[in-house]
Amino acid sequence: MTEAKARVLKKDGKQRNGRGFSKGELSETGLSLKDALRRKIPIDAKRGSNHKENVETLRSFLEVHKVASKPERKSKS
């Protein structure tokens, strides 16, 4: 499984890999904290910034790794 990597801006304007995605980035994609933890998406609770690149990364990650819904059970009658 490929990992979703968050990108963060350094003080000099360059980008680096971050610890994880912020709560705002998760909420923009429609994920709760529990859903992100279940899908093993890294979370950075200290970071408050929202980067458009990270939101797009999360959306593409979720498209590729959709969770299959459970099949419906057949009735015993």
C-alpha cells in the first residue's frame, strides 16, 4: 500500500515531508479523525495550516484506496 505523504513549507519557502495531515485538511476531504486513523493516514495534531496540495493528495489517495462496503447478508428464510 502506498503511503499518503503530507508536504509542509519550510521557513525558506522550500517544501519538505511533514509528520502528517492537519485536521483542517482532513475535514476538507470529508474524513474524520477516526476514519483517518482506521485507514492509517498520518495526522499532525499540532499543525493548523491547510495546504491545497495536501488536500489534493488526500483526495487522490482516497480514490485509489476506497474501502469496500460489506456485502449484504442473505436472509435465512
